[in-house]
Amino acid sequence: AQPPRTVTVTGAAGNIGYALLFRIASGEMLGADVPVRLRLLEVPAALRAAEGTAMELADAAFPLLADVQVTHDPAVAFDGVQHALLVGARPRSAGMERGDLLEANGGIFGPQGQAINDHAAEDVRVVVVGNPANTNALIAASHARDVPADRFTALTRLDHNRAVSQLAAKAGVAVTDVDGITVWGNHSATQFPDLTHARVRVGGADGGWRPALEVVDAGWAAEEFIPRVAERGAEIISVRGASSAASAASATIDHMRDWFLGTGVGTDGQARRTSAAIVSDGSYGVPEGLISSFPVVSEGGQWRIVPGLEPDAALLPDAAERLERTVAELDEEREAVTGLGLL
Ligand code: NDP
């Protein structure tokens, strides 16, 4: 048998954590033959709830679950961590200014980055889910000077999956018959889910691939699709009466699984692309060092930005501006946390 891999989940007693842990323990994230050792980090007030979750994990008798440990100490939680899922964050409360929110999260993600720096395994991979996810990831990375910056990522896979699902429904095809969508920029209302290079397979497995914007029109993309995807979180809250949790957990699993095991090839034999917020190398005019969502593939355990997919203004008139706007927001957040001394 393979040695267990160490997975740390922060905010483990929260809603996303509850939906996430059982799927990790069942082997859905790292593979059906890879045992896992779980570390659950919580704030002291939520430790007892996290212990309850650990009891349920034991009760499920997962064959792959080697160990579960619950702690409020980042040094313990990140000891030997190989997969860090940073879910716990300070939510925005009524009347809270943006600076206060960034500062509160700096107080969480700075020390966690430092603990990852000091205690993680050589091959650590970090995904930040807690909002503002991109900038929280930047703060954590900046406190982990000995860890390569490309090991810190933020989740935009839920936005990506929502975009795939919306396009498939509109085109009347299965989600497996949609590909090439990119979510650009920040995991926020400014995000840009881009269909200009997307394709749709009409007619099922034997059908042909067609440009998405020939199957659905650009007016729908601009007026319905983009805002629907960007505001889907609020829509879920209004219908379900609570934040999305299982879908966020599912996307987190997708992100870490693809990073670790690779995105592979699609049904057409070509590399399967997805979206992830990773550190910019300056591609697509995104300032170097920002953690921004790009079109990516994962090979050999590493994300790589796919070149040549500039949003096509011939198909969506304000495509370039949409990319610029979301990247400008990331730049402003970086300036704000720099000004607060959080980097
Ligand atoms: P959730 O588990 O629902 O959400 C956790 C974080 O994920 C939030 O920041 C939330 O952002 C974010 N998120 C990202 N994408 C989504 C999405 N699509 N839908 C919903 N949320 C999304 O929050 P809970 O309040 O249930 O749980 C948080 C837990 O974290 C608590 O148990 C708390 O004690 C813990 N915590 C732990 C810390 C630690 O371990 N050191 C530090 C801080 C908190 P948004 O708020 O914008 O929805």
C-alpha cells in the first residue's frame, strides 16, 4: 500500500468543511488507492464541533482514512502537510469596511502561511477557498518565503463549473459536451467567465464540436450568462436559504485532484483545460505575482498557463475590458494589503 498523504483542512467545522472531509476520506480527491491522514484546524470556539465531525469520520469507517487529528494550533495542523485546503476565513459582517475585512483575513492567512513555511512537506500544495480567496492566497504565499510561490493557488473552479453547467443547459447538451471555458481574474463579482474560445459538441458522442458563440449568441453571453455565473452565489443563498457548500467543496476536490493527478486529455484527445487562480508570470498582461484565474492545464503535478487564448473582442465586444477590470481589482487588493503591511 502507498504511504498516507497528509491533508489539512482549515475551517473544518464549517459548512464547506463538512461537505469536503468525507469526500477526501473516501478517496475522491487523491485517488482510490491513496490513504489519507486528515488534520482539522479550527478556531477554539469551533473545536468541539470539529471533534464531532472527526467522530463522524471515524464512524464512516473509511478504508483509506489512516488518521484524523483536530487542533487549533497551525504548527500542529500544518506539520508535514502535503495538501492544504484553506477554507476558514473571516466573513464580511454588516458595516465592515473592505480594509477591516482584509486586515482580519491578514491575521488568519499570514500566520497560516508562516506555519506552512515552517512545517509543511517539500511537495506542499495549497488552495485557498476562504474569501477574498485570491488575496488571502497572496498573503499566505508572502509569509512562506521558502515555499515556491506556485504552490499557492486560489479556487475559481466553482465559477468554472457553474459556467460549464450554464452553457451546457443553454445549448441543450451534456456538461461533458462543453469545453474551453476560461474564468479570468478575481473570484468576485468582477470575474470574467469567457466563452470566446469555448466549444460545444452538438449531437452527443458522435457529434461535431462547434464554437460556443455559434450555438448560443453573444447577447446571451453578455447579458445573462456572465452576470448569472458571477452572481450565482447570491442566487443560491436566496433559493436555498444558505450559502453554497457542497458545490464549493466539490470544486475544491476537482481543483486539488486535477493539480495532483493531472487534467489529462478530453474525449477529443486534446489536453483538457480548466480554470484556476495561480501566480501570474506576466501572461495576458496580468501583473507578475498576482494570483489570478487563468486558462490552465495540469501536467506532472504542476499548473501551467495555456497561452494564445486572449479573450476575442470580435466575438464579445468588451472582452478585453472585462479582463482588464477584474485584474485591476486584484491589483487594488494587492495595493491595499501592501498598505496595511500584510504582505
Ligand atoms: P463556509 O464553510 O460556508 O465558508 C468558508 C469560506 O469559504 C468563506 O470565506 C466563504 O466566503 C468561502 N467560500 C468560497 N467560495 C464559496 C462559495 N461558493 N460558497 C460559499 N462560501 C464560499 O463558512 P462557515 O461559516 O460555515 O465556516 C467557516 C469556518 O471557518 C467556521 O467553522 C470558523 O470557525 C472557521 N474558521 C477557522 C479558522 C482557522 O482554522 N484558523 C479561521 C477563521 C474561521 P464567503 O464568506 O464570502 O461566502
